Amino acid sequence: MRNVTALAHVVLLEMYRRKDFYVLFIVTVLLTAVMGSVTFFNDPNIIRYLKDICLFLIWASSLFIAIGAAARQIPAERESRTIFPLMAKPVSRMQILVGKWLGCWVACGAALLIFYVFFGCVAAAREHEWPLANYFQAAVLHWAMLAIVVALTLFGSIVFTAISSNVTITFIAVVFILLTGRHLHKIALSLNELNAALLTGLYYILPHLELFDVRDLIVHKWPLIPWGDWVIALIYAAAYTGLVLLASWLVFRKKVLQ
């Protein structure tokens, strides 16, 4: 565990040096400025619409941060050849994967905290209320979803040789799941038997990232998710993340590093 936390710390320092958090802060300020402009309108529907836009941008930004940070971890170590003295410590390949994943995931959590706190403060100043429980449920589920995304990106960094290919394919796959994941089973009903079976199998294999998109809790102030269901969603995210990391390790341990 000490090796894992040390690797995670190195990842956080690397992201700090790359000024990712500074860029994030500037983007967050711009988003809150957009939220502040709602005083120009006096229509509550306009306020909800702008909140929806801001939350969409937060989701998009978090995906770029998660995928971009995770995609460069293993290839950067390989290109700089620092992975060889790292494994001579000795540090196992599983520890490298988990450490890289933990560092990227914690960095994403810090990014989300900045986003949601600034967004929530401005929204509360305009609406004179701040449903903390709604924000907590939405933000934690968002962070849990990013755990899966980071794990998938690390898996892609082992399979694909180029960082750009990994980033592109992973981002397209994540967006595809978010937009169509919940509809695949319904589409399968209109296909022939073979295609329906394949699509149904895909439906059950893919991670259902759309389940973690609960922005309506904040935008429309929907009732809270039952806490039991909320915890089950977190367990699902943890289980799927573990499976992807295990698959990454199985591929990584047989991969010849050059």
C-alpha cells in the first residue's frame, strides 16, 4: 500500500506541475460567471437551463481531465524509461497500475470538488438555497463514474500504442455509453435473433455510466435517491473498476516493455 500511495502522490505532483489545476480553476470561474448572469433574466426556467449547461460543461471537462491524465501515465513512463527502475524497487506491475489509477482518480476528485463548490456557491447566491444532500449524491456518483473511466483509460494505454488513439477511442466509447447505454436492450428487441443476442450481451457487459448521471437532482431539485440504491451504485462502480484493473494487470504482466 505504501508503494501505491507513493505512486499516486507522484501522479498528483505531475498534474500540479502541468498546471492542470490552474486551467481548471480558470474554467470554473468562467462557468460561475455564466451562472452569475442569470440575474439578467427573471425566469426560473432560464435559471434551470443555464444550470443544465454549466453541469454539462462540468461533466465534459471532468471527462477530458480523467481521460487525458490517465492516458499518458503508462506511455510516459515507458517513453522516459523510468518504469524500469520503478519496477526494480521492487514495485509490482499491479502496484503501478493501482497507484496510477489512484493518483488520477484523486486528482479528478479534487477537480470535481472545485467545480461543484464554485457552481453551488453561485447557484445558492442566486436561488437563496443550497440542497447539500442533492449536491453530495450527484458529486459522489459523478466521482464514482470517473473511477471506471480512469480504469478503462489505463487499460487502453496498455492495449494501444499511441496516446492520441487511446484518448480518442476511450472518449468516443464513454460518450457512446452515456448516450445510448440505457437504450441498447430496447434496440435489441427490434433485431433478428443473432444480432439481438449480441447486442443484449453487449448491454450487460458494458459499464452503465449513464446510471451515474443524476444532474437532474441539482437542475430540477428532484427528490433524493434512496440511500440504499445510491450505495448499490457505488458498489457497482467499485466492482467494475476492480474488474477493469484486474484485466489491465493480466494484459500488462505479459506485455514486453521496451
